Amino acid sequence: MSTFGRILHYCKPYWGRIVISTIASITVGSMDGAFAYLVEPLLKKTFATNDKTIFTLLPIGVLILFAVRAACRFLNDYFIRTAGELAIQDIRNDLYRSCMTLGLRFFQKNSTGALMSRVMSDVAVMQNGIANVVTSICRDGFSAISLLIVIFYRSWQLALITFIVIPLTVFSAQKIGKRIKSLSGKSQEMIGDVGSILQETFSGIKVVKAFGLGERMTGRFHAATTHYYTFIRKAIKYNSLSAPVIEMITSLGIAGVIWVGGSMVMSGQLTSAEFFSFLTAMVLVYKPIKSLNNSYNIIQASIGAAVRVFEVIDEKPEICDAEKAVSIDRVAGNVEFRDVSFAYEGEMVINHVNLSARHGEIIALVGPSGGGKSTLVSLIPRFYDVTDGAILFDGVDIRTIGMKDLIRQVALVDQETMLFNDTIANNIRYGNFTATDAEVESAAQAAFAHDFILEMPDGYATIIGDRGTRLSGGQRQRLCIARALIKNAPILILDEATSALDTESEQMVQQALNNLMTNRTTFVIAHRLSTILHADKILVLENGRIVESGSHKELLENSGLYSRLCSLQFGDSDSPNSDSNASIN
Ligand SMILES: Nc1ncnc2c1ncn2[C@@H]1O[C@H](COP(=O)(O)OP(=O)(O)OP(=O)(O)O)[C@@H](O)[C@H]1O
Ligand SMILES: [Mg+2]
């Protein structure tokens, strides 16, 4: 379907409003022609027959005419704008829904600012276009047509002069419109860059302050706004140019008409009343043609924006349900990696990993930073699909399980704590929307968050600010743990889940986690080795390969990488000192 056709498709549900608006706009448009036509009998009656009644009827007629016109204009504007907004609301919602289905790769490729610009400003440009299609094509179009009929009816010879001019105006309008379309697309991209910087600055304001980046960021912002200006300036230039160009061309027509028409009146070919009616129509026709031209530019820009919006709506989700997706209720939690390899782009980050975790086991992943631990666990909830090999839950390839069912099996506490600008209770509930208040509280208790929550001004109802900025790092982590716990999934992934806690609260949270881990399969990533001593299996990951695996004791006896890491953290003694806070980072 063409872009234009797709926009129309979105307008379809609101056809009632569009029809009312169209009828109203046709009425307004046709009235212009009627008005120009009436000039002739009016002048003839008034001046030729000296009929007095016309002076009492005329003001009343004018009032009625304009009252009807005003009412129609209102209906026209109101209904088309609301229809446009409603259609745009649907487009915006579809755009957002489509973004929700897209994989992590898509968001890594497109900056937040660029995506925000599509959802907000591109869509707004489209709205402008939709409102203009009906208002302009119907109101101005009919106004122009009705006036042209009068023009022809009054004198075809004079009309021909007008007709030499109109194609010229249409041609130049089209040329300018094309330029505007491409420039508007580019300027929308630039405004996306501006948005990106804004987003980065506001969410990373602490780093900006700490490193004194104020001036540098201001410079970057300045460069982006300047860049935007260079494009928008050109668009403005073409926009501003289009009206004067049309006016100049039309003035040629008007001059020609006055010259030829004047001599026709003198030679008696045309009455002066007819000539005035013609001139009225000619002067009036100029405005709708100018505004048709203007609307043409707006529509061009809005099609440019629509192309960019539909691009995202059409983006195929990289990860989606298989054709015959298996539906599962709750897996026992046996997880198997069968010769799994994975590359983000080109280079392998995970190399031929084989591992199996049985229901209830705790699997710890350790190893140097950048070794691939987070990447490995991100394959479990299918944030990315394996490049090679397969991951199985209870013997079923996860690619064959429906996404909704799959996601229910896995709870994650990520290395980066992410909370929403909502109440504490709701943030925990993001793990399970059906949870009762009591369940929220017991999850918070298990995550050792209950006490600090009660100390907050509104307790569980406290709003925690953008991404939880009003909380300490450890408090944020405990909320994330509570959120994962309340999900009560058979597979739990803890990626540095307790790294921001002090040793004492970490031990307490660890105890709580230990209790909870009993019934689920848990993957724990930790740099602080004291947290993983009791794991059933410890896997040492280096450069995407499992270089060692076994229990703490077995690995120490191996005297490989793990025992080296241990002696770095715990000193030379084999018995770890739980107070040690050293990290292998
Ligand atoms: N989105 C991404 N796109 C491309 N490469 C990535 C991406 N995320 C991570 N990598 C690369 O993959 C490798 C493994 O990263 P990963 O985050 O899995 O390491 P990690 O073991 O969790 O490290 P850490 O202990 O520091 O958290 C790194 O070399 C990293 O540069
Ligand atoms: Mg990591």
C-alpha cells in the first residue's frame, strides 16, 4: 500500500467526522463562487434599476450568508482536526506497540532521541498533513472550482488569460514542494539528534556535573541545533519563497485581465457589472490557490514524516513466536545450553558453551569483566537468539516456546538497576500485576527492603523519581530483587544483583535469596566470590568460553583461574573471609 493509502487507512474509522467536515468545507468553498456570481445582478439591480428594496435585503442576505459560512467553517475545522488527532493517536499507539515487539538490537542501533523524534514530532507533522488534506482539498479546492466556473461563465476570453497563469503556478508549486519534502525529512532527523543529546544529558546529569562536562555538552548541543537550523533554514526559505512566486505569477494574470477586460467593457463586449463580477472571482480565486499550494507543501512534508513512521511500524521483530509455538505452563527449570555460540555483530562473544542446570540448582558464573557472563544469561529469556546451538527448558528448544510463556519462566535482576517513575509498591508489582499488598510486602521483606520503604515519606506509596533516582544504589537493587522475587518464576537470573549492597545487607539478602533459590534454577553472576561459595556449580567464563567448571572446592584444587581469583580476593588462605569486599574488577 502506498504511504498515502496507509494514512487514509488510519483515517477510515473516523469517516463520519471526515464526511461532516468535507460537506461543511464544500459548502464554504462553493459560497465563494456564489458570492462572486451575485456581484453582477447586485450591481445591475442597484445601479441600473435604482431598486430601493435591495438595500434592505442586502445586509440581511450578507449576514445570513456569513452566518452559514461561519458555522460551516467551524464544523469543517473542528471535525477534521479531531479526526486527524484520533487517527494520529492510533498511529502513535501502533508505533509504540511495534517498538515493544522489537528486540534489543533495534534499540541499540537507533538512538533514543531518534526514536522519540519519530513518536513525537514526525507523527505531529503527519497530523498537520491529514488536517490539511480535507480542509485544503475540499474547502480551497471547491472555492477555486466555483470561482473558476464564475470566471468562465462571465467571459471565456478573459478566463483564458487566467488559464495561462494557473499551470505556471501549479508547476512552480510542485517543484518547491519536492524540495520541502526532502528537507523536512532531513530536519526531522536533525531534531532527533537534538533529542538524543537532551536525553543523554538529563539521564546522565551526574556524570555531566562530576566531569565538568557542562560546557562540552553545551557545545555539542549547540552544534546539533545549528545543524538543525541549516536544514530548517532551507525548508523555511522554500516555504517562504512559494507564496511570493505564486503571487508574482498571478499578478501577471490580473494585469492582463484588467488590460484586456477594460478594453472589452469600453467596446461594449462586456457590461461593467459582469466585469466586476469577473474581477471579484479572479481576486478571490487567488487565495484558495495559494493555500492549496501551501497545503501541498504541508502534505509533502507529512508524507516524508509518514515514511519514517511506517518504517518503524513495519520493522520486523527479530525475535518472535515460532509458527507453531508450543504453549507451556510452568517448566520445572532444567536449563540446557547445547553447544551455544553467539555473536552480537560478527565477532563471537560466546563460544561453544555446553552446560546443564537441573531444577533447583544454583549455577554461578564468574570470570573477568567482558568475559561474556551477562551475554550468556541474556540468551535465556531470548533477548537475543543464539547464533549457533540451542538452549532448552526441560528439553524443549526455547525458540519453539511462545514468547509470553517463555518470559513467564524467567525472572531477572540485571546488572543495571532499572525502576520506573511510579510508587514503590507498583515498581515491585511490575513483577506480577496480580500481587496483593501482602504479597508485595513479603517480597520486599525477603529482599530486605521493607524497613527502608517504611522510612520513606509515603511508605509503599512513595514515588521514586525517574529510574528510581531518589533511592540509594543498594535500595534500588533491593527493589529490583523484590520485583524479581514476586514474579515467582522457575528460573532466576541474578546479574550482580547484590553488588551495591554492604557486606551485612548482602549477607541478609543472600540468605533470603538462598531460601528462595531452593525451588528454582538460579544463575548467579558475581564478582564478589563470597556470594557464590555455595553454588552447586561454578563456571569460569573467559573470552566467551567455559574454561573451568565445578564446585568451589573442586576448582580450588584445580589451581586454575578460579583459584587465582580466589586468592586475590580472599588472600592466600583457602578459607574465604566473608568480610572481604575486594572485587576482581
Ligand atoms: N550490545 C552489544 N553489542 C556488541 N557487543 C557487546 C554488546 N554487549 C556486550 N558486548 C561485548 O560482549 C562481550 C561480553 O560482554 P558481557 O557484558 O557479556 O561481559 P560480562 O562478562 O558480563 O562483563 P562484566 O563482568 O563486566 O559485566 C564484551 O566484549 C562486550 O564488549
Ligand atoms: Mg555483565
